[in-house]
Amino acid sequence: MSVRTRLAPSPTGDPHVGTAFVALINYLFAKRNGGQFILRIEDTDRARSTPESERAILEALQWLGLHWDEGPDVGGPHGPYRQSDRLSFYTRYADELLAAGHAFKCFCTADRLDAVRMEQRQLRQPPGYDGHCLTLRSTEAAELEAAGTPYVVRLKVPREGSVAVQDLLRGEIVFEWRTVDMQVLVKSDGWPTYHLANVVDDHLMGITHVMRGEEWISSAPKHALLYQYFGWKMPALAHLPLLRNPDKSKLSKRKNPTGILFYQRMGYLPEALLNFLGLLAVPPLEGEEIMDLPTMVGRFVPEHISVGGPVFDVPKLDWLNGRYLREKLDAAQFGERVRDWALNKEYLGKIAPLAQSRIERLSALGPLLAFFFAGRVDVDVAQLRAGKLDDAELKAGFTQALERFEALPEWNVAAIDGTIRAIADVMGKKVRDLVRPFYVAITGRAQSVPLYDSIVILGRDIVRERLRYALEVLGRAK
């Protein structure tokens, strides 16, 4: 049987460098074994999934040079490759589980479930469903359903014994069934949860090896049970370590830039970023840290992946990217990369209209627009403080913006304007008084081209990094 791996991201935000790491491992394993690498979009979270995020995932992975054999954009024999287009499959298999008695309908209200969780916390018991509807007689369930009572479909889980799951990186992992929750498989709106859709799709798509982040370890017994109930062979599992900061804390977008497209926007070369991620899983030969993708494929062995958590060391990435810029590009190639990065028609086309009405000569463009071509900008704390907000209010405004910008489902002028107005309203401040320090934090100047348009063009991760830096500057200031 041919090896088949997959990447199955949820389109619910900017694509993370952790996703790139998981994608690379799946790609390397598949290609090392002469197999196929599949991309599947898991968009069953209707409240958070967006077409914008899906486009960003495709763009980011294509920019890195990781190309899939089957996927939503290239098709393939096991499609569709977007879960929202596969609902009939999940309905069919959920009905099979119900008919076989391996799942049950749960009519518990949100209030009841909240009360159960609260009682479990008070008694210091592990959280989980208490099995209330498991003992409903079929006639009772039918009456509730006929009356239009909302329900979910839950997985029936043994309450005694244990299950052993084999992990390619971690060996045998044993789970006590009493610690495994009776997972919701189908929500009250009829849409599947990750767990049902994931297992059904991996089986139907012939996935032989599931290599995913270690945050999914706790899902392994639920998935093993589903494979058992369906009578299917479970793919081999490998739970990959999460990327870490140098202090070993989890690499988090709340603390650091984590978006793949942030590194594109910062001027890193895709082959350098891919090489850097590869070094976290593929040991280089002595003195040969530069590796292209075919070299990584040839050297890849899963056992070399450390489960301790590889460190995403930005200074090391800078060093490696610098080597690529100096050693791998001649002058003409370097000029082409600069053009592709930010001096291209598309990017300049967004910026030029903002500057046209504000200059008398073209030579004024440099100082006016320099912040569009920078990572961090110089932030003068005196300029931050020049308005009507004190330090505590500045910090509150920037912190709220960090959180609210991250949560925005769409990144456009209307959304940015609404966010700033909402922050001003919460703080009891005039919008114009709040906007001034944002100009300083984002552009490095008290006045510049239109702020909201600039924020949209710069992108979410660059803007959040500049707000973090402004907070850092305020924290250092006396």
C-alpha cells in the first residue's frame, strides 16, 4: 500500500508556522516513501472558518514550496477535499453508529451541562459528560425528537478498562477509558465535529499515516474507538512536538509573530524558512546546515524528531536567511527577490494612491512610505505620550487592539474602523485621541498616509508585532 499523509488545517485564522512544520514533516515522510501528500480543508467550524483564511493557507504553503498531490485546488480521486462539501458522508456514518448502538442522541441543555461541569469542578473530578442521556429509553428519545428538542450525537465510550495507542515517536500510550469523554460527534445543527469528520475522511481518503500536533494526543483513544466501531484499520499515528520559544514556552501568536505570511512580509526567503524548519527534524551533516527540499527528503527519518519541543530560534533563522541572501543569489537574482518581495506592481499599486495626494515630488515617497517596507519601526515614546492618553491608557488601548485584531474574521478598513471605535468607546475616549498614538506605533510618525488603509495593507501579523513593540517601548520608558 502506498504511503499517504495529509495536512488538514482549519481555515480559522492566519496560517501558523507550526502548520508549516507539520506540513513539512508530512511532505517529507510521504516523499521519502514514494507516497502522496494530501491537503484537506477542515472547515466544519462554521462560526470561525472563512474563505479568506483558506486562501491564506494555500498561498502560504505554495509560497514555501510545499506542493500537494491532491487538494481543494488541484482535485484528485478522493474528493471533495473541503469538509463542508462532504456532509453526506458524515451523516451516513453517524447513522451507522447510532444504528449499531455505538453512539447515542443527547438532549441535554447547555444549562444542564454547565451545571454538571460546575459540580465536577467543585468535587475536583475530571470534566466530562456524565452519561445522562445514555440510559434514555428509545421511546423517550423518540418523543423528545418528535417534539423538536435539539440534540447532539455522542460517542459511546466504555467506562472500564483501558486502550493502548501506538505512537511512532512516543511508543505506546495507555488511556483509561474512564478519563475519555463521550465526545460530541454531530452538533445540534447537523454538522459534524472534528472527531467524526477526521476519522471518516482519513479512512475514505486512504490516509496511512496521521502525523499531527501533540495537542491531539488526547483525541487518540476516541479516534481508535471510532475505527474499532466502524471495523476500519487505524492509520499509524505520530504526534509531533509543538514549536517552542527559546524559554521553552509554547510558540504563541499572543506573544510572538507566528504567521507564515508574516515571515514572507518581513523579507525571509521561502527556501530559508523551509530549511530552518527542516533543521528541527532533519539533522544536517557536519558543517552543512543549508539543505534544499530534495536533500531533506533524502535524509528524513521520523525517529530524529525530538518530542521535547524544537525551539523556533529567530536569530538562527536570521542567520540562515542571511546566508541564503549572500550565498545562494547573484546580484540579478537578489534584485528579482527584492522586486517580488515588495517592489512589485501589486504591492506598490496598493500604496501609491495613499501617497499621491500628499507629496509635491517623488523623492518625498521614501520618508513617507518607509514604514511599508520595514519590520519594526522606530517608536519615539515622547510622540506616543504627546496626545491626551497617559501610559496606562496607551497600554490598555494597544492591548485591546492586539486581542481584537486577532479575533477579526475579516481584515478590511471597515473592520479596523469598527475595532478602534469600540476600543475608544470602552475607554471613554474620543476616537481621534486614540488614533494618534496608533499612528506612532504603526508608522513611526504622528502623521502619515491614512492609518486604516495602511493597517490593512501591512497585514495582521506586522501590525500586531508593531503594537507589541510599542508596548515594550512604553514598558521600558521612565
